[in-house]
Amino acid sequence: MKKIVVLIVALLCAVSLYAQGDLHIFDVNNKEGKITTLKIEEAFTSKGFTLGVNSEMNLPFNKQFKQTDFKVFTLLTVYHTALAQDLIKKYPQAGVFTPMGIGIYQGLNEDTLHVSALTSDAQAKILGIDNDEILKQIEKDVLKVLNTVLEGAKHRYSEDSLKESRALVTKFEFVLDGDEWEDAKEELEMNLEAGFEPFGFVMPSFLAYNDELTQEGTIESPFDFYDTYSICKLKVIYTVSKSRPEAAAFAPCTLMVYKKKGENKIVLGFPAVYNWMSSAKVQDKAAQKVLLKAQKDFESILRDVTE
């Protein structure tokens, strides 16, 4: 019996050794505050990444909610300058990670700064693809940057993700009437941008990514256009941060809007909030409520502009 017990314990240890969650999390001493979000941003942009946004959230937290739980709470988004192009050409839905989020946070009473980022396995799961070599290389480059700028940091994975059966990328299609797409694109995106504010969404950045895919018009792109919007809702970020600050790796979310050459449709899509709930293991009822409302509202906007 003793041998059996020892064997079971060994097997459990082996399982726990290989089990990992959907988020990389780095913990580093920052008692003196020497590691700033600007340093982290500069580390990325000096190593082959392009900046999306660098949004410090404590000011809006204090302004709207009159308090914050953090010394540092920043939403940083970046994309791999070279490899993101290869990824999107191969998998158009990969625009939902162009840019991708890097969460940076430190509690009011903490000496430790934390940085969270999605694993390539998690990105592949969300995109509905195998863990592609391009994704793996982007992940390696992200980890190399973070290991360098967060000297002495401890790396760990988040808790095992919750199972989720709902679609992890929410997609809508706008079918074009005829071959003329320019006017349809302009009207669709104008209506889209007008729809954000009434529901409390803000758009901190916009990227006309086809300019990069065509290298400013010097080479061919498989798309007539490819745009991405960074979208966030302050109440969602604030409420979720109370229990799962590592979910900052999902904010702002990226909305892709593109048309492939030879197709008569415009595709829109974003990572569903079910990813926050699954990957960041969001179980707090208040956080789940604001996330599900945001999902419903975002779907309503996209449905309105595509019908």
C-alpha cells in the first residue's frame, strides 16, 4: 500500500509540474519604483515590437470611482513588427492580437510589480489554430524582453483556466452589394465608431494595418484593407482588477475589421469576454456581470453596423 501511495503522489507531482495556465506572470521587486511602464515600453520597442497604447489607469480610476487599489495599473499593448505580418497573412483572425496586451500592476501595499501576458498556447486556443511556430517565436521574443527588463523577476503561470464552450472570438460579417467596397467600409467604420460612446466604450488607438502589410504600398497584400481598433470600457477593467488584475493582459481588446481580396464581405471580430473569465479565472460575480454586459453591448454594436 505504501508503494501505491508513493506512486500516486509522484504522478500528481508530475501532473502539477506540466500543468500551466493561460497567462505568463512575472513578479519582481519594485520597492523603489525603479521599474516603470515607460522602461517596459522602451524594452519592447527596442527589441522588434511596435507600441499600440500605454494607458496608465489610476488617473481614470480615481476620477470615475474615487479610488484605486494600485500604485501601478497600466494597459500596454504591442505587436511584433515583423512576425505579426506573417501571422495575419496566414491566419486573418490573428488581428485580434495585433496589438496584444501586456498587463502591468502593483498593489498599493505591495513592493512587487507584476506583469502578465498570454501564452502562445492560449493565443492558439483563442484563434482556433494549432500553436503555430510564428506564435511560438513571438512568445519567445516577448519573454526575452520581459526577462531582460524585469531583472531578477520570478516567472510563473496563472492558475489552470476554466473550461469554456462558447466561441472565444466573436465574429460578424457584412456582405457587400457589388464590387465597390470603399464607400461601404467608410460608412461601416463611421457607424462603428459612433456606436462605441453610447455604451461606454472608448477607443485609445486605431491601426490601419494594411499600410504595414503592403509596406506603404510597395508590395501586395492579401487584403483590400485591414484595420484594428483598441477598445476598452473603464468599468470593466476597474471591476475585474479587484479580483483578477492579471486579466489586464486582455485589455484593451483589439477589434479587427478587414476585407480579403476576392471576397465580397467585410469581417469584424474581437476576443470574447469569455476569455477573461476562462483564462484569468474570473469568478467574482460583480466582475462576471460587467464582462457579460460588455459582451452583449459590443455584440449589439457590431450587429447594428452589419445588418
